[in-house]
Amino acid sequence: MTMKLNPPLSRNRSRRQRKKLRIAEFQELGFTLSAELQKELSRSEQDVFLSAFLDDVIEARGLAYGGGVDFGFVSKFDRGSATEEDRQAVKAWYASRPEVKETTVGDLVDCWHEGPQYMA
């Protein structure tokens, strides 16, 4: 288990510091993805599923994905934030798959810091 260290918000910081900390105008957003599958997939079926997901949605939209078939986190590959359109594209792709029974796409959250005080 890793502990996130959140920088205090009360300081006046320069643009360079805000950029390094990824706060204020440099905040980066991502979202969780969880899915309930129709049946458990074999290792080769999981590989095919994830490969298609990465090719069709993640790489095509310039995103990054960490996780597996049934749970993960999506963020922008380079600096920046995932968007509402990215959330909808991921949800639509999962919903179109026969292997998936139900999909839940989380709200956009800060990728680097925890707590409501960091949400814009």
C-alpha cells in the first residue's frame, strides 16, 4: 500500500511549482473502470480482450490504462486530463462487448492527489 502525500493548498506557489505538483491549472484528471463479466475469461481470452481495448479506445484517444479486464484506471497518456468524451467512449466500448455483463465508469478524479479540496 502506498501513501499519497498531498501538498497543502494554502501556500502561494509559482507557476513552475504548480506545474511540478500538478495542481491548480495543471491538475490532471482520470477515472476508474470496473466491469462485471458474463463468465470468467481464460488468460488468452483476456489478452485478446485487453489488446482490442488498448488498440480501439485507449491508444486511439491518447490515453493510458492500468489494470485488467474487470478493473482499472484511465488517464491521459501525456500531460493533461481525460475528458467526459473519453469516459463515454470507454463505457460505450465495454457495453458493446458480449463478454461484459455490466460496466461502471467512475467520475473524473484527480490522478495525483486525494481529497475534494483538489477538485476544480
